[in-house]
Amino acid sequence: MNLSDSPTPRQLDEVRDSGRRPLARLSAAEAVLAELRSEIESGRLPVGTKLPAEAALAARYGVSRSVVREALRSCAALGLTETHTGKGTFVVSGRIAGDLVLGRYSARDLTEARPHIEVPAAGLAAVRRSEEDLATLKGIVADMALEDDPASWVALDATFHGLIARASGNKVFERVVADLRDALANQSETLNLVADRQRASDVEHRKILTAIEAGSAELASAAMAEHLAAVTEAVESLRTN
């Protein structure tokens, strides 16, 4: 597989048929997730099956353990598997859940709550942000546009949203978004792998940044609302994928 290409279903079949040669690194986690999801949804890995250990899966697919962990987190978010400390990871459903499982919160929880928190926070950030806040936001957005490592991008994404909440000057918004950080990161990671959201998010983030830099509360709120609506649409699309 070419390192610049995402693996197609046919290529994934070729991986199975050829003794599982290494997957392309650029989309390795996406490919591993697609492979695991296919085997679970087809019944080749039925409910109750214990998956091989991370090291064994990494060797099977020719990827790092961090890539396997990323794919397994998304499998769990989709409701296909559960990991029990000291026991392993087990298949718990043959089809994706109606809602993403994101630790203490679900995608529905985030969808319902975020517009009431992050939209006004973005508006306040536009009029209250400091020059230091703006410079940091610019640096984050620039780094995200160049970032090829999925885990690093997700961390930057969470930092971007957290900094906007902090720049709003409202400590309730700041505390709530900080509390949601792990769930937001898990959701972003899964949407990037399944719905290819990363580059679209980059565009949306730049629009939010531009509005904050311009000092327009109205435009910043609208840009954040547009971003959250796109995320919601991506979450909804998982039910039909």
C-alpha cells in the first residue's frame, strides 16, 4: 500500500488473504479499526470473543501498539468492545451502538451540552481574549494543520477548545470544558478514524480563530455553532456507516 493512500475495503481483504502484511502507516489506525469492525460486524469475531493482546494485534497488523490502542479506543467508543483491566478486551456487540460511548459521557451528552457552553464561550473569547491568548490559538491552529500524528492532533484539538473557554473569562465555561476534555478527545479520535473529520475540523477551527481575532462575538459564536453542528452530523452518520 502507498503510504499516502487510505486503504480501501479491497486492500483490507488483500491484507487478510496475504497473511496480513503491514498496513500503511499514514492511515494505520483507521485501517486497523476498519479491519476489526469488519470482523466483528461480519460475525467472524462473535460477541464474547476475547481479542488478542495489544502486542499480538500490533504484530499481526505490522503497526505500533499505540496505533492498536487508538483503534481499540474507537472500537469501544462505537460500542463494539469493552476493555476490562487485567482481563482484556472483549467483543460486546455485533453492531455499532446508537450513541458513542465516551467514558463518563456519551456523544449525545456532548451534542446536547456543548452548544450551550462553547458557543457563548467563543463569543466572549472574541471580546475578552488577550494578545497572548490569540497568539497561542494561532500557534495551535497552525500546528494542527501540519500535524500528521492522529493522537497529537487530538491533543491539540482539546487544547484549542479548552483555551477558548479560558479566554472567555468565564470560569464556569472553563471548568466545564476542562471536565469534558477526555470525552471530547475520544470523540474526535473516533470521528477522525471513521468519518474523516480531521481536515474539515482544521477549516472550521480557522474560521473560529479568524472571528476571535476580529473581535466579533457574533461571528465567533456562529463559527463555533457551525463547527459543533458539523460534529453532530458526523456523529449521526456513524449510525448509517
